[in-house]
Amino acid sequence: EGSKISAAKSPLIMKDFTFDGRKDIAVATGNKGPKNSPTYDIYEQGEYGDFSQSYSLTELTKNYMGMFRVDNKQKALIVTNEVDCCTRIEERYRYNHDEYSLVPFYSRSVDTSDEDKVVVTETRTDRRGNEKTTTRTYTPAQWQRLNK
């Protein structure tokens, strides 16, 4: 009987990253991301079953903290990063099939540097490129309740 590897630690991930109904492949390449987070080379499956490297998806794993999450409902790729000890960023991208590129549409920054408050800044970008930014301040207890 062989040993098992959890999906989170697998050197190979097969999943539809581009929302076209075909499984793409992520191959672990080490811990070359921010703060030694894992990095992957991403290969997109073509119409005829061939695979070609997606440089835009590969860059997501190199510039953010590890493998992105896939939100099938919103057809979005979600990445996170830590700016410093107290600021965490989450960004969401849509995949543009026509240009094989990523289009950012949501960003959230959470700043916990002040022990008395949590400052959350959200930026949403519509399909025309118009941005709307909102900033909200919470007590630590309020923020904790919102994120259960």
C-alpha cells in the first residue's frame, strides 16, 4: 500500500483554471514565490488535448502566495499576498480567452497594524475598466465576526 499525498501538497494539480470545460495542469516548481511560497508552471489544455504553458497563470503563482484558488461560481481566480506583518491583500482575476490574459476585477486590502481597528479597502473594476474604491473601518471584534 502506497503513501498518500494531500491535494494541497501535490506536485501536480489537474483542474479547469480557464473555465473552458477542459482540465489544465499545474506542476509544482519549488518555493520561489513571496516568502518562499510554492510556485507552479501552469499548462492550459487546448481544444485538441494538447497543453501549452500559460505564462499569465504561471506568473500568478510566482507573484502571489502560492497556488491561486478557483471560484467556479464567479469564474474567478483568487490570489493572496502579504505586504508586511499586518497587511494582507486578496485579488480576483477573470481569464480573457481572446487574449490569453488575466483581467483584475476585485482587490481587498486588510490592514491590522493598529490594534484598535481593522481598515479594509476594496476596489472593484467593471468590464469597462471603471474602478470604485471603498474603505471601511471595523473594531477587531467586528472584523472577527464578519470572517467566521
